[in-house]
Amino acid sequence: MFWGLSEDLINKNNYDEVNKLLDFIFNDIEIVSTKDGKEINLSKIEKEKSLKRIEELGEIKVVENYKAGKYFEV
């Protein structure tokens, strides 16, 4: 759960999905090394996909507030 999330949602029916996506964004850390020694941050790629999905749901304010650092896990 995230403090302030329910007040920011345009459509309250999106709460469960947006909450799960934010939970993933906050908790997923996965860096993979390639054969040539480079590191790929998979969590960054997945975070971008999750934020894109939240935007697709029409919850732009949630994305803006996440980027502004306004959400904290409860």
C-alpha cells in the first residue's frame, strides 16, 4: 500500500493494478551481467513498462507523483 494513492486515482477500480505496479517498481532490483561484462539494469526497463501501463490506465497524476517522489510504502 502507498500513502496517498487512493486520493490520486482517477478511477478507483484501477487501485489494485496500480498498487501492484507501484509495489513492483519500489521493490524490484535486478541487474544482470552480459558475457562482455556489461551490466543491464532489468529493473529499470521493467519500471518504465510499469509506469507506461499506469499511464495507459489514465492515471497520469500517479505517474507524476511517483516521479516527484511523493509515494512511500505503508
